[in-house]
Amino acid sequence: MLKSLSQTTVIEKNGHRVSITPNEIKSGGNNYRVYRIRATILGKRITQTARTLEEAEKKANALLGQLKAKGGIIATYTPEQVTVIEAALKTVTEAKVTLTQAVTQYTEAAQYLPAGVSLVEAVRGYASRVAKESVKPISVLALVEKYKENIKDTSDEHQRTIGIKLDRIAAFFRCNVDDVTAEEIDQWLQSLEVGPLTRNHHRTAIVSLFRYAQRKNYLPKGGMTEADSSDTAKTESKAIEAYTPAEAFFILKNIEKRWKPYVAIGLFTGIRPQEILNLQWEDIKRDHIEVRASDSKVGIRRIVPRVPTLTAWLRTARKKKGPIAPVFKGGNMSRQQSLGRAMRGVVAAAVKNAQDPKATKAQKELGSMKVIFDGLRHTFISYRLAIVKDFPQVAMEAGNSVEIIQRHYNKRATEKEARTFFALTPTGKKNILAAIA
């Protein structure tokens, strides 16, 4: 164990200095005093030891004499100062400049810096201005149109959903893209008056747009864009919810007839809501359902198994061709609104039945039923995983990653619950299910 005993002694001669520091070493229960002679020569530390102060002074004087004879330059520093110098030398060496060059240039540049502005900030600002002068000017509106052309090889659904966000961006920012600031983007996101998840989806769209601008030299290349610097809304991580077998059966038996195929496909295949809206009866094959690449959220064709339970529910509703879901003049927005009303109506009926004084036990258990966002898809994935117990298989069927399936759906349901769910039929053979219909 090494312990410093007192302050360092410095011996100076002909402009050269050497330090002597007494230390105590504990070894084998005994204490020993030693003296360390230290000097730094052109960034290289020299250390010698001596048992007595007299010996240390002799070594220090001898070292000074040798340095004088050789014309050496020596400076003595504290250990802390030596650490700082060594770090500085390493930094300038990596930058391929000398320490003298670095200090000289910094000293000269510092004379022109405004109060409170660092040299790094000044250089970044200058580099940003130079880079900005080299980019091609383009309005946000024109950039949006170019970006839409660039993504035409993606799925129709992706183009539609991001197109809505891009149009909102173009309507808000009536200027060149290189004039948009992160603060203005934050103001736009806040003006949308939407939830944090939807806000982040809009932020993702403008980040993608600005990175495209970088690639096409409409924004300075390298580093973060103003969109990247905008704030991400904080979202709460909510646990996945799914309908119970009884709730699923009640929905299937009581949903409007025109929406029954949609609900059945959602519950027994897990296909995404928008993908179901894009399905045609021609896509319903004997043993599978084809989700075309143009209709897929991720732009990849997907083959989804057709379980026997689904066949039973589609038997009376099957058509030869045409869309699975009803079509409205208002497009998909009107379709989603109609489905939402239908689902809320079913839930309201379940709650009303539960409040009836004559309600059965099974009907009362539906008193807490609610509309679950993406509930049809969550229900299928939860029960499917409980049955097959194969993450890659379920991920492939759902068009999702294995990581997402593991994180959100693992152990969401028991195998017993899953078997009850996939045994549901229009005839309601199970007494408990028949009782709530």
C-alpha cells in the first residue's frame, strides 16, 4: 500500500525542475519510506525511487545535470497535471496536429468568440451555414410530391396512411424545407391535437421525409435533421387486451350481418383491420387466405391458414366475389366509423343484458365488456400462440416479428381458454355460450 506523507519538494536548476515526493509503503506488517523522483520530458514521464531524501536529491541533481548536458527540456507537474497533459497529447495526436498548433489556433479563434459561445458551437454553426449554401432549394410541398413518387413501389396501404400525414405536413409548412426548425415541427405536432401514439406516427413521417431530403441533397448531409431533433411524445406501455371466448361469441352472434364476415376473419386469422377491409372474397381460398403485398401493411404477400372455426362462420355469408366488408361512399373512413358503431352497439347490448334483474350468471359476466382497440387481432394471436406454442409460426401468420409476439402475447391466454375459443361455432353447442347469445 502506497501513502503520500507530505507535500512534494521541487529542485530547480538552470530552468529545469525535478519533483521529489515522500511515500510510505506498508508490506508484511512493516512500514517503509521511499522517495519518488518524477519529471516529465516532452510528454514522457520519468520516475525513479530512493530510500532516503539525501539519495533522492542526489538522483534529482544527477538527472538535471544530464538533461543540461544533452540540451533537454524538462518540466515537473503534479500527477493530476500529468494526466491532463497526457490526455491532451493523445487528443491532438489523433487529430493529427501538434499540441502547439492546437493551443495557438484555439487562442487566436477565442478572440473572435461572442461571450458564452464555445469554439465548438461556432464551428458547427459555420459548418451548418456552409453546408446549407450547397443544398438545392425546394419547398416542402414539392418535396412531399417527390417523396410520394419515391414510395410508389411500397404497398397501397402504406402509401395511403403516410400520404395523409404528408399532406398535413405540406399544408402546415409553406416554406422551403431547409427553413423548417425543430421548434416549428414541435408546434405542428402539438397543433394536431391527437394522442401521443398518433403524434409519434406523424413525427416518424416527417423524419422520413427529411432524411429523404438529405439523401437527395435538399438538406445538408451528415448529422441529425431538424425533424430528428423534434420531441417524441411520451407514451404509456399498455398491456395487450383480448376478448374472452364468451365475449367473442357474443360479438359474432350479435354484430350486424354485414359486418359478420369481417369480425369472423379478424377473430380467427388475426389479419390487420385495414388488411381485412382490402380483402376480396376471391382471396378466401379453401385452406388459406391470401393477403396481397399491395394490401399488406409491410408490403409483403402473406398466406394465412384458414382454421375450421372460421369456415363455419363464413359458410352462410360466403359470396363468389367482391369486397369482404361493406363499401361506403365515404371510403375507408366511413367503413371504420360504421364498424365502430356496430361494435359499440354490441357492447352496449351486453352491458344492458347484464343489468337485467333476470340476467343469467353468464350474461352478468359480460357486464364489464368493452370495445378493445385492435381486439380482434389481439384475440387471435393470444389464443393461437397458446395452442401452437410456436413463436415463429404465429409471427409469420400475423405478419409480425418474433420479438413483438414474444413481448406482447406470450402467456396472455391458457391453452384451455384457447381451445374453448377455437371451438366456438354458430350453433353454440356449449351451454354457457348458448346462454349468453
